[in-house]
Amino acid sequence: MKPFIRLRSVRYKLFVGVLLTSIAALLVTGASLMAYDLHNLKTSLADDLNTQAELIGRACVPALQFDDQKTANSNLALLQARPMIDAAALYNAKGAIFGSYSRAGNAAADFPQLPGDDAVEFDGENITVTRRIVDNNEILGSLYLHAHYNLYQRVRNYIGIVLAVSSLALLISLLLSTWLQATVTRPIQDITKVAQQVIEKRDYSPRAHKTTDDEIGYLVDAFNRMLAEIGTRAQAQEASNRELAREVAERKSAEDEIMRLNRDLEARVQERTNKLQEINSELEAFSYSVSHDLRAPLRAIDGFSQALLTEFGAQTDEKMRHYLQRIKVGTARMGQLIEDLLNLSRISRLEILWREVDLSALANQVVQDLQQRDPERKVTVSIWDNITVHADQRLLRVALENLLGNAWKFTGKTGEARIEFGMLQEGERRIIFVRDNGAGFDMAYADKLFGAFQRLHGMHEFPGTGIGLATVQRIVNRHGGRIWCQAAPGKGATFFFTLQAEPQQHGPA
């Protein structure tokens, strides 16, 4: 692990960076100088050989004109003074070799059969020059020169120089990197050591040493200020953690106490709930029993009253018959009240059977029953089509019988009676309504409307027991919905109710 960390250190990276930069600079500089020097060398050699060919060519003009080969060879022999020229050939105007020269000790020169155009060609260390000899705009012949120069030796010399300079530069780079390590990397290493100590020991007291006043010195000051700030915040955090731990302990204790109180409260609530359930069961049983048992004496009273009217009607006066008639009406009303109480009790105990219910069809059936019971009434009834809900069909029929029956009853004194049954859509919520233009009522008493035995009209105006709307509210509540109304005296009333989309309970409330 340590060698790997050493490779990642700033000191190592700085040393490698300086070293690679120096080597790259030396290589690029050496290669550029060598390329430049070789280019200049070739240019100077080409110029020199062209000049030499020009001079030799001018010297050979008379020999070509007078067909003097001896003079031509003598002129070519003057090239002995130029060691780099290995061979030369003089061609006449017909392209035949007129004279030649080959340096002693060299192999026989391989001259071209025909001279070419004026050109200088380099082939490795060999140079060939072809020069035409012209006099008075007449081509007398051509001169061919073959020379050599020490290209590879020159390249080796350059490489040696570059290696020597590179070695010196590497030594200088090593000294420079040492100085940089002392001035640049050492403060950074000091900061690294302090940071490692802080991480390992969680001690924020150590500080890095400042050795320079440059950016690194500023970095050291910033690092030391950061350590001081972190130390201060760490102390504050520790104090806050201790306070938080104390608060958590207190809250845990309070939660335990609350849980204990909740358990005690739940036990008490359960105990009282059980007692209330027992009382409610007893009350329901008592109500059902009383209501059921009251039927027999009421039937007896009604029967005896009818018997008195039938058997002794002729012997009684008008006042006696009036009293007997009032007894029959009172017993009938009491019978209806007992029947409503029994229905209300059955609704509370009845198990809900969830299914798809066509409310439009139910409303039509209820309205047909109302019209059969009161065929002389002329009422305009509007029932919207395809209103379906998921509910208990038996209970909703009871609810519609009460709502539509109330609308039928309270429009009895209206000239053009109208009743409407429909549905409103608010987002995903469906609101079912029953609207009429009957007697209506004051909304100031709407809070009493859904209570048992609560009536907003007198018996002489609109008869009834005051249990119908309480029954409807109980049915709607058992379906997880709610019911409300809007009305005004003499302008009719509208009752709205909603039902839940899916059943939440399958049994008696």
C-alpha cells in the first residue's frame, strides 16, 4: 500500500512532471535543431555542388567545342581537390560520355547512360548533380557529379549531444524538484499529516506550519482557520448531542408514560364501550319489545272503537262519534309511529348486502306506488336515467321511499307540483339529489331536520311521524356517505346525499 501511496503523492507527481517536461523539451528542441541543421546542410551542399558544376562546365566549353577529350579529362581531374566528390562525367551534345573522373581508391563509378535534366538528388549519404553546359544559348553537353556527405555520422553526433544535454538537464531537474519539494510540497505534506491526525484521533488542535507567504502560505492559513472552525463546531455539536440525548431520554420517558396512560385509557374505553354496547343492545331490545308489545293494545283500542261505531253508532250523538273517530285516528297514528320505530330499529340491525343498484329504476317504482295511492294528484316527475351505485338495494329503497314520499307530500298544496331525481358529478364524487317545489322550510332549523320526531310543519298541514329523515340519515351513514339539504320557505327543498365508492364494512353498524 505504501508504494502505491508514494506514487500518488504530490512530491512524486511534481518530480515526474518536471522530469518529463524537461525530457520532452529537450527531445523536441534537439529534433527540431537536427532537422533544421540537416535541411541547411542539404541546401548548402546543393548550392555548393551546383556552383562547382557551373565552374567545371564553363571550363569544359572549349574542350566540347573543339572535341578535346584530354582537356576535358584534365578539367574533371581538378575535382580531386574536393574530397566529397567521388566521380564526375562529361556528356557531349549527343548524350555520349565525353570525359569522366573517378576518385582513386573508389570503385568504378556507375554513370547513367544518358544525362538527365538539371537536378540535385539526395539518396541517403549520396548526392547526384546534373547540370547542362550552355554557351550562347546552345547546349554543348551535360555534367554529372556524384558526391557523398556524412549524414549518419552527423545524426549520431546530434544524438550524442542531445543525450549529454539531457543528462545535464535531468540533473538540473532533480535539483529543481528538490527545491520545489522544499518550497511547495513540504507544506502540502505537512497539511496532509495534520489532516490524517485529525481524521484518526478526532483531535482538531494540531496546526500546519506556515513557511511561505505565497498561495501555499495562504492555503496553510485557510486550513488552520478551517480546523479551528471545525473544532468549534464539533464542540458545539457534542454539546448539542448531549442536550439532544437528554431530550430524547426525557421524551422517551414521556412517551412511555403516554403509552401507559393510553393503555389505561384504551382499557377504560373498551370497558365503557362494552357497557354502552350492552346498554344499546338492551335499549334496542327494549324499544323493539315495547314497540312490538304496544301493537296489541292499540289494535284492541282501534277494534273496540270501530265496534262502538258499528254497533252503537245510531244510539250515540254526534259528539260521541267525534270522540270515537279521534280515538281511531290517534291509534292509527300511534300504530304508524310504532311501525316507523320498528323500521328504524331494523335498519340499524340489518346486515348490508353490497351490489350494483339501479337507483333510476328504484325511483320509478317508488313514484309509481305514490301515484297508485294518490291517483288524483297531478305531479310532474323527472327521473334521470342510468344512475347506478354500489350499495344495499333494500336500504336504498327505504331511503328513496322517504325522500320521494316527502317531496310528494310537501308538494300537495302546490299548483304545478314538480319532483326531480338526478345526480351531479364533482370530480370522482357523485352526488344524488331529490328536488321539489313544495312548501320548503327555513334553513335556520335545518340542524333539527334529521333528528327523530323532529317536525318543521304542523300535523294539520302535513301529517307524519318525524322519523323518515332520521331513517334516511341512518341509511346514508351506514353506506359511508352523508346527507344535507337546501331549502327556502315556499320555494321547495333539495336533499343531497353521497355514498362511498367501495364498501368498508359488511355487517351491522
